[in-house]
Amino acid sequence: MQLKQATELAAAALEAEDLAELAQALAARKKALKSGETPTPETFEAGERLLQGLRQLQQRAAFESARLGQIRRYVEFRK
């Protein structure tokens, strides 16, 4: 798979929050880079946006995890 195609698939999977598809697309992107494919400026920028989106997803997941922890503690307290 070409780097551009893998990056586009990763971006679509990230937007859909499809973590399984995202993992596959990121693995394909890594393989393309390791094969020596040089990113174009557009593909590089898309990769940077992808990284930013991944960081945002990580922050949302951490927030939701903390919120679920609070709910769990409240429910256990009320028992």
C-alpha cells in the first residue's frame, strides 16, 4: 500500500474512531515509510494532522476513562 493511501485510510479510521482499522492503516503507513517511500509535502502534512488527531483521541479517551472511574466510585459508594 502506498503511503498516501495508508495515510488517507488512517485519517478516515480516526475520524470514525474505528480503532481496529486505524491500527491496520498505521501499520501500513509504517511499512510504506520503512520501505523507503519518501513522503510528499502533502503526505507529510497529512501525517502531522493525523498525529494531532491521535493526541486528541488519546485525551478524550483519558477524560472518558476518568469520568467512568468517578461514576464507578459513586455507584460503589452508594451500595
